[in-house]
Amino acid sequence: MKIDFALILACTLLVGTSRGRGGGVLPDPPCRPGFSESFYTVFVPRDLLHGQSIFKDTLLSAERVKFESCLVVKLHGFESSDPNFSVQPDGSVYTERDVANLSEPVQFMVTARGRTLETHIWETTVKLALAGHPSQIIVEGGAYPHHHLLPRVISFQRRHNSPISLRRQKRDWVIPPINVPENSRGPFPQMLVRIRSDKDREGQIRYSITGAGADQPPIDVYNIDPVAGKMYVTRPLDREERASYHVKAHAVDMNGIQVESPIDLYIYVIDMNDNRPEFHNQVYNGSVAEGSKPGTHVMRVTANDADDDTTANGIVQYRILSEMPHNPSHMFTINRETGDIVTVAAGLDRERVPQYTLIVQATDMDGSQTIGLSNTATALITVTDINDNPPEMTARTFSGEVLENAVDVVVANVSVTDRDQPDTPNWRAVYKIVHGDSEGHFTINTNHLTNGGMVTVVKPVDFENNRSFMLTVVVFNPVELSKGIQSSPESTAGVSISVRDVNEPPFFPANPTMIRFEEGVPAGTIITIFAARDPDILTRQRVRYSKLSDPANWLRINTSNGEITTLATLDRESPHMKNNIYQATFLAADDGRPSATGTGTLQIYLTDVNDNAPSLQPMEAQVCERSRYGSRVNLTATDPDAEQSAGPFNFELPPYPPSVRRNWTITQFNGALRGYYVQLRLKLHYLESGMYNVPIVVTDSGNPPMSNRSILRVKVCPCDVDGYCAAIGAVAATGLGTGAIIAILICIIILLSMVLLFVVWMKRREKERQTKPLLIDPEDDVRDNILKYDEEGGGEEDQDYDLSQLQQPESLDHIMGKPTGVRRVDERPIITESQYPARSTLPHPGDIGDFIHDGLRAADNDPTAPPYDSLLVFDYEGSGSTAGSVSSLDTSSSGDQDYDYLNDWGPRFKKLADLYAGGEED
């Protein structure tokens, strides 16, 4: 099979006409400014080699790169992306320096720039490769000179080695890759290669291609003329979307039978510089410490170019376009290849410039500013603070004032300046008092808001001892100064504090003061002088005393000298004593302005004397009437005196009356209880039930001893077998006779009878309430009645009227004696009262309405029924009232009034609605 390749992407520099196989002339395409081709392949003759090199300034080809200006574009010239080669204004390609060899093709970009106001840029790609011997190139219709570009159609003999790297390998031709530039401007479809089979002479052959870009996604990028075998690209390619394609070419006869083995075609998209570098971030943030040395790394900016990074199209270089703020010498530089930003000069000072703004540019084509594409980003570099500025006092001396005896009060403020960054350890100040406060009266703390120092008094100062202080204060940072800083890390200032005198309260030297006495100190005894001192020794002030607390009111203090005198006998056994100590509180006040008061506590310790007789415990007891049931009582004694004046006690029965010792006996306990507990036993075998008063004499162990005769009430009662008093016997033993018991029972019966009668009366009253007539007695009805009082006052100016004229008369004689027709209209008429209809005890429900109507008619016709339906006329209203007379008020209604709204007021107003709103009339 014979294959003819027609690399028509950039294989000719001829512009204008293109001849077809039949020799016909095609019309010229419309003129568009730009290169005639988007890709040129130039074969360099081998005779230009001198050894293995091509000398400088050598014309590589007679053909030129053509640019169509369409008579409207003026060019600056052509620029080459490869410094080894240049393109002259006429389009000729020259070497700019010695080139070692062209054993591998060389590709570079050619850029054209217009001179118009809106600068236009056109680009094309030129590929240089060594050409073979002229006899090895067969051209349809003749042979091209050796310096021409690749012809449109190349025919390779099936069994001969090709001069352009087609070689025999296991009887198959290895087809070289097809290079197609991206972003071709067309026109499309554009032929890439022609496939021919040498069996087309024997019959018609049909050609087809398969693979990615043909019948697989992306579909229809390439197609082939099935008859002529011409393969086309149908649209511009984008290397960034897909860099290569692999298709297979097939040849079959008219019956679809394969006549040749499939051929592998590899199509590579040649990269064009159609993508700008893109930074990862539009704004980069970095930091560097102030005072950093040159060469200190700050940050890195990175940009990527989507173009082929193995060519200049994708190789990015960086540079700094601007640095703000402007400095005579730049502070930063950038590594052109890596994008690392480093310091280039010394002198970074945060206090002078806290932040720098850099505009960084990334350019492809190895950073070429003429043909490379660029993009920019912003780098913000913050200068971080170091402790290169020590704090400095704003003044050499500060002053303050403190009140005498004041504590925890700020008395002076110290201010400093520090140019380091606020609210950092480099800025924060630490203060210390180094001199002038040997007794520790003051301390100094930092105000975290202002960074100033606050001198605070922590120990009271005495004006009488110290009238002023001169403190020496130093300030420094909590962190050390940075290396190389020549300033002192500390600053010193003086703080003068004056003490202002205040009136101090008197004080008691010994507080509390304790004195000792034996109890029983009589009233009127001077026990001590409880005097206070006034600390204001520079002023003469008198001190007066008063009593603040004296629970038992035992003491009195002399207001002038503090002499303490007793008002009552001091008793150790008083409930106001605690642990033998009595405590009283006194006040000492001076006569200063304002007056100051001090408090003192006096404690009186009272030692015990035997001044209290013991008392018997318990005072009542119960025993059985027969001694065999254990008739005994345990007794003890209590003594409020101290232990040495109390027990052990002596218990004995007095000789009088004789019946005591005849009926009872006392037995001592042995051991530790001896002298503290005894038993009272029944001496007889039987003693009649009843209450007995047994006298017992108890004597303590004091010196001298004290005795007490106590009466023990003993209840003697019959007991059961367990030794407990029987209930009947217990009652009898209480001393109640039969008459008393009967009286108690009668009282209980009377109480029960009264309760029973009350219950019966309540039930009867409830029954009467249920059978009571529906209409209540008028005297009990207080609804809708005018309440008449005994007195009624006169006018505002009436002060001397006779109240007797307004009293309700006790009798009706004065009314009876009046002439006919002369009476008060508010008086009850003296006539026979109307008789109201009587009702049955249990009226039928149907008669209730008739009964009500009858009662209503009787009430309306009764002139004696209250109210009397007339104006109240008083005997005397006074004279000259500013209120005037109200007798002229007209109470009559002009016209009829509509009372239908009473029907909407609910069931309670139904009767009123019937009476006034058109209901039934009697």
C-alpha cells in the first residue's frame, strides 16, 4: 500500500491561489490581517552545516514567513521567542549565533505587533528540521528544490526507505506522528494527510478511520474522504483539552473486504502560547520581622500556565512590578523561577512602615516581556514587631496624695511611651518600686488599657509619723530587648506622695481587756478604768465614753475618764455569762469635726463562790402501794455552782414530821454514782394509795456547804404484776373524790346535750327555709330601698344649726297633732296598713305567678309601704349655700323612652324588661 502525506497545516508560504489536481484555479479567501499560516515547517539543507554547526547570520531558507497586512496594518517587525534565531522584516529566518546542529527539530514562536493605538498581536509557530537528499523527495508533477518547505503531497514507495524517517519494521511502515497546531484559524475542514493503497489500480477502494476523534469521543474531530483517502481536521484543536489522538486507517474493497492491514496514525497537537499564567491566589499574605537581614525568606507566590511546560509557552518567570511605599532602594526581590520573595536590603522598621504592598508579575515564554503573556497578583507583607523600643517615662517626676489610714486606693499615676506594637509583650510595661518605701506601704500595678502605672496604698500610713514619701519607680518590658539594641531596657522616675491628715478615732490600747473578780461583787463597786487614746497627738481633743452593749445592765462608765462602776451584783450563774466571762462593749468618741469613734470590749472573768444551794431532781415520782412490786425512786441533785462547790451531795430525810422516816428510806449508790444518785424506797410493805409530800434535805460540798429542803411529790398507786400503776388506781391516786368524778361526768353529758340540741335546731331552721314563701318579708329586704339615716348635714356655710330637728322622732304624737294635710312627705302615713294576700304553706307552682301579681298590686296601693315615692324634705337646710337650690330639677321624662334594651341584659333583668319594655301589665 502506498501512502501520500499532505501536511497542509503550514506547508506552503504561497498566498493567493491554490491549484487542485485538475489544475483549476480556486478563488482567493477574504483578506484577513495576519500570518498566512499558523504553523510553518522549514527544512534546512544539510549543506549549510559546517561540521556539526551552523554559523551565525546564516540564511536558513530562501522562503520567508509571510504576513498579510491587507494594506491597513503597519508592523514594528517580527520577534522570535528563541534567541538563537531571528526573523527579518522581510520574513527571512536567520541564525543569531552558532547553532550546534538540528538533529532534533527546533520550534519557536514568531510574534508581530501593530503600530495602531490599540496594539494588536499576531503569532505563528516555525519549526526547523534538516532536510534529506533532494533525490529522496518525490513530488507529484516534479521535484522541489532542496530549500523549499514540505510539499503538499508526499508519496512514499512501499518498499523503499523514506528520507523523512519512514523505516521498514517487520514488513510494516512506521508512520511518523502528524503534528497539528492548536487554535488554527482554518479554513476548515483542513487536510492533514492522504492515504493511498497500491491496490487502487485493481479496483475501487474505500477508506475509513476509527478511534478517538473519529468515531469515538470526541466525535467528528477528524474525517476522511472515503474515495480519495484525504483525512481532514474539522475544527480548531485545543492542546489543553487533548494533546494527542490515535486513529486507525482502514482500506476495504467495494464488498467491504479488507484489502490492507489497518495503519496507526498518531496525531499530536502542537502547543501555542494561548494561556496566560494564573496565580493560585489574587492576594498573598506574608510577614517578616523588622530588622531582618538581607536574604531573609518572606513568602512564595506561585502561578501556573496551562500551556506545555516543556516549551517556553509554559515556562513562567516572576518579577516585582512595584513596591509600596516607594523607597529609594527596594526592600524585597523575587526569585524569577521559584517565586520566592526575600529581603534585599536592611532597615525594615515596623514603627516606620508596618506593611508593604508588592505587585508581582508572572510571564510565560521564559519571562519575555515582548512575546510572553503575563498576569499579576498582590503580595501584602506585614512587618512584625520585635522589642526594639524600651518603655520611656513621660516625665522625670510624678506626684500624688494619700489620705491617712486609706487602703487599696490609687494615689498616683505614672505614664510611659513605648513605640512597639500595642497589646504585645514588647509594648506592655512592668513597674517596680526600688526605693523610698521600706515598710511596704505602696505597690504599683500596670493599667492594661493605658499601659500606665498605678501607685496603690496597701498599708495604712500615719500622718503623725510620715507626712510624705518619695518613691523611685523603674519600668521595663516583660521580654528582653532584641539583640543589637543599644538603649537601656529600663526607665526611672520619681513619685512624690504627700499624706493628708484625717481625724482618727480613739483606740483602746488593750482590746479586748480582761479583768478578774469573784462573783458577788456588789453594786456601786469601781472595778476598772477603761480609757482610750487619741492618735491625733498634734491636736488636743477630748474623749468621751458611752456604753454600747451591756447585756445584763451590770455596768456604768464615766463619760469623762472611762471609770467602770457596777450597777448590780455580779453573778457567775447569770445566763449572760459564757464560760465564766461577761462581755460589755463601750464607745470612745473625740470632739473632732467630723467626730471619730472607737470601740472597746471589756471582759470580766468571775470566779465561783458557793452561793447556790442544790435542788432535787425530779420533783415528782410514782411508786406502787406494795413494796414487793419495786416501790423505789431514783433521785439526784443539780447545783449551778462550779464543780468544786457542787457534788457529791448528801441526801437525808428530815426528822419532822415523824411519818416521813416511818414510811420512807433513802439508799446510797455505790461506786462512781455515790453522792450523786440515791434511791427513795417505801419502808412499809403497804402504803395506801394517794399523793404524798416527802421532804428531802440536799447538801452540797461547798465551803461552807449549802443545803436545800425540797418537797418530792410521790404518787402511790396499786400496780399490776408488771409493776405499772393500774388505770383506776392512777385516777384515785390523783386525789379526786367520787363527787369530783361525778361532776366531771355530768359536765360531759351536758356538753353532749348542747351539741345535740344545736344540730336539731340547725336542721329545723333548714327545713323552715325550704318552706318559706317566695316573697321575703319587706323588713328583711334591703334591695332597691333608700336607706334613711338619722342625720343629714346642712350647706357648706351652715355651722350653727340644730341637729335635733333632723333626728327621727321617738313617737308620732307630733305628727298626729298636725292639721290635716300638713306633714312631711317622707314620713310614713298614719293610716291603716293594707292587707297583703296570704298564701298557702305549700303553694302550687302554677299559682306562684298569680300570688306575685296580687302582692304587687297590694304594694302599689299601700301608701305606708316604703319607699314613700316622694322627695325628701328636711326641716333645715341652712342659708346662703353656694350650691343653690335643687328643687327646680325636673325629673319627668319628655316623651316615651325605649326600654327594649333590657331584654338583652340576661335573666336577672327579665322581670324589669317585662314591666318597662312592653311585657305583661297588671
